[in-house]
Amino acid sequence: MPKVVVVGAGNAALCAALAASEHNVEVTVLEKADQGERGGNTFFTGGGFRFPYNGIEDILELMPDLSDEELAKIEVGSYPESAMRSDLFRVTEGQADDGMVEHLVRNAYDTVKWMRDRHNQRWVLMYGRQAYEVDGKLKFWGGMITEAVGGGEGLSDRLFSATEEAGIEIQYGCRALGLVVNEQNNAVIGVKVKTRESTEVIAADAIILAAGGFESNVEMRTRYLGAGWEFAKVRGTRHNMGDMIRAAIDIGAQPYGHWSSGHAVAWDLNAPPTGNRRIGDLYQKHSYPLGMIVNVNGERFVDEGADFRNYTYAKYGREILKQPLGVAFQLFDQQTISMLRDEYRIREITKAEANTIEELADALGIDIGGLKQTVEQFNSACQSGNYNPAILDGVKTEGIEPPKSNWALPLNQPPYFGVAVTTGLTFTFGGLKINPKTAQVLDTDDLPIKGLYATGELVGGLFFHNYAGGTGLMSGAVFGRTAGDNAAQTVVS
């Protein structure tokens, strides 16, 4: 029986394995981590998926058990293909690969349906992260409104269960070192792997690379992202070292995408160097559009209200690393504290509360005079308007730089609340070039490398400069399914 080998065991990898298993092939998954650390970055995500939908009817196809009572309390709006396509080009400054965007947008909804109908993946609305109560209804915003039941951990567990139910072999503690090529026809025919016991070659008729980016590799991220990135914390797995990106390039694969950039967010200052599987993604701090962000000098440095959080959080994390000491502080008052996301209520948070701005600055380690001046100037610059966190409300500042373009409320209702954050790197944007329609890896002449496919965070070309929330898991699933289908169909034909 023909054999397909998948390198990696996150969302993209397991979707590839499941898709391949639907054909008459043997599928093996190679997971670098032991079983207790399995799942790659997927485990550490919130489980959010971005896909186009035409209205509540499409959502009900995914969540048919929504009750009439629930339906009466929510407003999901719509998110057509044109909006998703526009968002992906807008946040990437027009640099995203046209073919990749088109394949992703056209196949996203069908893929989440496939995950549900074929592999029993359950979905829920993101009540706690993507909705605000307005006029008695929970209004969802920002395009991404759906998450896997149980978040990233639940998604990972369900995919592993589906993989096992499909009879797919998973080899844990199996680190892929390189690719084996048939010199006669230049086809990839195997993977060189290292286990605790030995180093060997696993033969395959097709190989799908889904082993993540290079964010956990201090040397690579400092070389490609730049000076200072050795100090960034890593949000997810410690195992994403870029091994398979380098292995593919070594045999002629084409590097592609934004190699000097990555997805980075505001992350708790005292979080560990890499992901904590108990805390998951709760070290992130994403409610900054409701407040103010300053550095240790008390100075603002970004427009907190430039856009919905979904479209700014992955680039604002990088801005924190540029600040003195690589630290920033998110500040809120009683007008918005009740709207903060659940991640602000965990025990493992670097925070302070105070009745005055001076006391808050002292407690957090911010320059007292600098913060007092910034808050006074900000408060004076706030303009009146109809505040609504579920839309781009245009409630802004005037006369200060940087401005706050939406949701600009004066910081003047004590007690005040602040959290200290640094940069948390999620994944890197640079990777391998693929044919979007087949997920085959392309060489430096733009020709497909026989027997080699790729999906997930080691694929470049989709993300540049910035990122739209929920696109990572969605693209991993879409291109994973594409890779699995095409790899399997090719080897059985």
C-alpha cells in the first residue's frame, strides 16, 4: 500500500493526515515531542477559526444545537468571501500571495464543515472574546466569531482522537532531521529521523511537512527577525526549531514570504520562556483597545484604537520589543474593566491596582511624571461621541500623537488597573513556497518537488507585516486538507 508520511502533529499536520487517510494509503505521523507535549502550537491557541459566512444560517450548519433562546440574544451579522479576501490583503499591505488567499477563502467554510461532518469537530461561538453586549444583544465583531470546543487544547485532542479512529500511526519522540531524495528522478522518498534509540530513514511515497516555523530557535529568529529577538518569549511549543524548513531548502525548495517578520502579541511580562500547557494562551493580553498602552517612560507608542483587535494584535506585539527594556503596560479604568477578556482574571498575571495615576505608575514601575503628563494630555484630547466597542465607533482623540482612532475614553474613573506585558512570539512568517492548489513544495525554478508537500506555519507567502486573527488555524486546516488529498491521490494514481 502506498505510504504518506506527515512530519508534525499540530492542526495543519493532522488535517493533512486525516485527508490522506480518506484515500487508499497508509499514513504515518511523526511527532518530535513526546506524547505529553504533543500538538505543536495548536495546543496553545484559543482555537479560533476565520472563515466567510453569509449569516446565522451558515453558523447553524456548524452549530445546529444553538437554542432559540440563544439565537434571540446574539447578532452574528455576515462575513462574505469578499470581506475576508479584503481583510487578508489589507492587513498584509497587499503583499499576500494572490493564489494562497483565493484558495484559502474559497475553501475555508467547506473545510470547517468537513472537520465537523467527517471528523466530529465541534464548534462554539466566541462569546467571551469576540462579542460585546450592545442594546441587550451580544454583537459579534471582527470576522472571526467561532472557536473549537475546548479552545486549542480541545481542538488538538479532537484531532488526535480522529487520527487514532482513522487508524493512523503516530510516532512520538521522532525528530525529523532531513529529507532523502532519489538522485535519478529528484523525488523525495524518505525522511531521516532520530529517536532515543537510533537514527534511521523512514521511506515514503509522499511526505507532507507541517512542523511549524522557527520561532523557538534563538539563532534563526535573531538572524532573520533581527537584533533583540533573542529576548522575546515564545507563546507556544519549544519544539519549532525550523528543522524542516532548512531540510527542504537544502534539497532545493524555494524560500518564500516575509522572513523578517512574525506573529507577535502582548504577553505577560513574567510568563515562562516558552508555552505553559496549563495556562495555554491566557498569558496574552488583548483588551488594549479598551484602554491605553504606555512604555516605562509613560509614553504611548501605538494607536490602540486603529482597528479591531483582530487586525492589530499580531503586529503590536513587535512594537513592544522596540520599547525601553522591551516592556509595555496596558492601563484601564472602571469604565471598561468589566469588558476585559477572561485572560485578565487569571492568577498568573503581572498587574497592579491603584486609586491614583501616580500610585499606579509607582506600582508598575512606570515613570510617574511621564505617565501623569501622558494621561492628562490624552484625557484632554478625547472627543465626545457614541462609544460602542462592537463597531469602529469613531470616538477618537484630537491633537496628540499617536492618536487613538476609536474607543477613546478618558482614563479618569478610579480605581485604575494596569498589567505589564512584553513580546510573545507566536510563529514566524517566512517559510517554503507551495503551489496553493496542490500544496506541493516548489523549487527555486517554481517547479514542484516530486513527493513533497507542505502546510501550516512553515509555509510562507500568506502573512506579511501583520495577521488577521483566526487565519493561522484556518489556513493550516485548508492547506493541510489540500496537501493530504493531493499527496494521497498522486501516490495511488
